[in-house]
Amino acid sequence: AHFRAEGRELDLWFLGDPGRPLPTVVLVHGGPQFAYGEAFNLDAQALCAAGFGVLYTNVRGSTGYGAEFGGDIRGDWAEGPTRDLLAVELGWADPERLGVAGNSYGGYLATWLASTTDRFRAAVAENPVTDLVSMASTSDIAVPFFAQQMGGELHEIPAPYLEQSPVLHAHRCRTPLLFVIGADDRRCPNHQAWGMHRLVHRTGTPTEVLVLPDSPHEGSTYGPIAGRLAHDEALVDWLTRFLL
């Protein structure tokens, strides 16, 4: 299917039984320069098997829609993609029982949405970015990736690095938030999740952290089988607790 967001037509996929409105999980891809398509997704299948609908699209910054669309995320990791995602036509989804989940940049947007909107009843952030200031020096792709993404180096334009960091809004988070991290992740170091988790915990909002041993950044997809199974079990369990 398709929907329109700020004048653009974007692709939209919904997985699940269309016979009734379903509690639905919105999946957000990583990258942000990446794209969903017609491909098997184990997380989506695990959620469908548990009775959820799964909805996903390609917000601005995704590949495959031209250079302008891909570049529109430069300096705007948060607000523009959020508007795209919130413009999604829900279709068979139950609007009162929505969750959001994502890996890497998808985890970033999940924590941002959990802290700055009340649209979702639960969120799962896998190997997320939560603090752009520290990511600019600790990620294994910090240089020159973040200067290219944000439109300048941290010392040149510190404001957007800070303002677009979910940790700055963690005190506002009322969305139950699960973090899943790979112990060997160098792309989005573990402190990204632990720092946000501790700040959310102080608010009284339910939050937990699952650590997958011997797991790199994409460990829940390509890592040890035990970790991949643990990830999907935790994903389904967390969303079941708060959506079903």
C-alpha cells in the first residue's frame, strides 16, 4: 500500500490477519540510510505468530527514493522522520494498542517517540543511539559519519547533537521501554542504552535491559542463535505485557 506524508507518497506494509483491528507494532529500520522491502523479517513473523499486526514503512532518509529524500534527514534525525511515521495510515491496526520497535537508528527513533509522544503503549529499542554527543566520539563509525548526518562536527554545531538526543527527553518518557543490546556492539556502544535506561527508570516508567552475550551490533539478526531467540522472545513478551 501507499500513504502520503508532507506531499510525498511512501510505501507501506502491513502483516497480519486483516479480519479485525489488531494490536500492532510499528517497526523502524536502521541506517538511517536503509530501506524495507519485500523481504523476510524474523522479528515481524514472531510478532505475527503472537497475534500482533506489524506495520512498517520507509521514512525520510531511507534509500531508494532519490537523493533529495535520502538527504532530507541531514541535521534532522528526529522531527521530520517522526512526522512521516505519525502520518502513517493505520488501516487494520488498533490505534489504541500500538507499539514501536527498531534496531540502531530504528532504536533511536523508538526511544525518541517513547519520550516525546504518547502515541505508543510500549517500545523496544535494540542497540539504539540515544546520546548523539557521545556517539560522535565513541562509535566505530563516529568519524566522519555523524558530521555528515548532522551537517557539521560536534564542536561546530553542538546544539542539534544535544537537542536531538533522546536522553535529553528521557525524563518525559511514560512509554514502557525495553532495551536489547549486544555485549560486543561497537557501532552503538552499550552505554547508549544503559544511560537512557537509568534516566527512564528514575521516572517510574517500566524499563528493562536485555544483554545478549557474544553479540555484535546486528547480533539479533546474524549473531549466535541463542541470542537471536532470546531477543525475539523478549520482544514478544514485552509487547504482550503492555499491548495485549
